[in-house]
Amino acid sequence: MKKLIGFISTTLLMLSSLTAFADTLPAPSGPVILTVSGNIEHTNNGDVAEFDRAMLMALEQGTILTRNPWADGLNRYQGPLGAALMEVLGADGDTLLLTALNDYSSEMPTSDLSQFGVVLAMSMNDQQLRIRDRGPLFVIYPFTDEPELNSELYHNRSVWQVNRIDVR
């Protein structure tokens, strides 16, 4: 019980520190899974912002139930809302360059984040996305709810194994 209370207290403290900070973000305490650079106001390592899993989990979360070309059937993806990440960073840019672990990259207009409620999925069907499952972060659009998104343009923006974002 003490461990649970400690975990909850730590999580609440991290959430409050992510949402109510001055000019810097807290430093990650676990392995860094996302590095954000570019036109951002809030950083925690020089001119970049680094996030571990717990920091990303402390952001406002979103859920998208959708079909997509990379998985069979209807699947539930959960993770931080892209718009929430940009807000915490004080990001000011029109374009995001999303880069994966294998250096594949794609550009996305920042407007997609709020217009479509894009999620940086960290889990699928309540299972953490591992690298072999397209994790640690997988950009997910609501393809089923918004059929016009089922096109090569939006499929190319759905980068998986995301580990870097550059705000331009």
C-alpha cells in the first residue's frame, strides 16, 4: 500500500510539475524515449526537451479506436495527445518533423494535432508498444472516425518508433 501511495504521489507531483513550470521541464528520471527540438520554449537539456515514459504518461492522454493498414481489426491506441505535448513545450511552429529510430522521417502540420486529436500511442489494446510493436511511440490518427484520413498522405504521417520531433 505504501508503494502505491508513493507512486500516486510521485505521479501527481510529476503532473503538476509538467503543467505548472516556468522556463524548464523536469529532467527525465528514466530512459529517454522522446527528444523534442526546434521552436520550443520549455526545455530540460540545453535547447531540447527530453521525455521518459512517466513524463509522457503525465500529459493529457487520448484514446483512438481505429482500424489502420498496419494491424488487423479494430484496435484501441492510447497515449499522450500531440496537442498536449506541444502545449507543455510552448511549441511555436507550423510543421513537425517526426523521426523514427531507423531515421525514417515525415512532416506533419501541427494543425493535425488538434484538428484530428492525434495521439502519440504508447499502447495498443492495453499492451505497451515495444520497438517490435512499432513503439515506443506511434503517431495515430482516427482513421475509422475520419475516413478521409485513409490516404497515403496521412498514412505517411503515421510514423512509428518515433524518438525525435523537430518543431519548425
